[in-house]
Amino acid sequence: MPRGKEIDSRIVAALKKRDMPVSTLDLAKEIKVSWHPVRFHCLQLKTEGKIDGFRVGHMDLWVSKK
């Protein structure tokens, strides 16, 4: 199972390949990691200014920082 920085790098790489926002669940499926750690790492990456994210209803959406 991937850990810490590896999950971060997978998330950033997956988001850079996309033009549109992606949900936590879809991102988790793409990088083959459970949704909960993906959400945790996305929140950390957003705090660090490496990605952007926003909430629509009950869904978190993530995008690469341009």
C-alpha cells in the first residue's frame, strides 16, 4: 500500500492529466487507494497550496493548481 508522499505525488499527477474537476471517489479509483486517505491527502495538499478544491453539495472536487 502506498504511503504519504507517494500518495501525494499520485494525486498531483492524476489531477495534472485532467482539465476538469474530479471527485475524491473517482480520484481514489484512478490511483487505486481508498477514498478516505485520498481525501485526507487532498485536504493537506490544498492547505499547502499544491492543488485546489471545492465542495458541491456533499461532494469534494479537486483540480490541479494552474
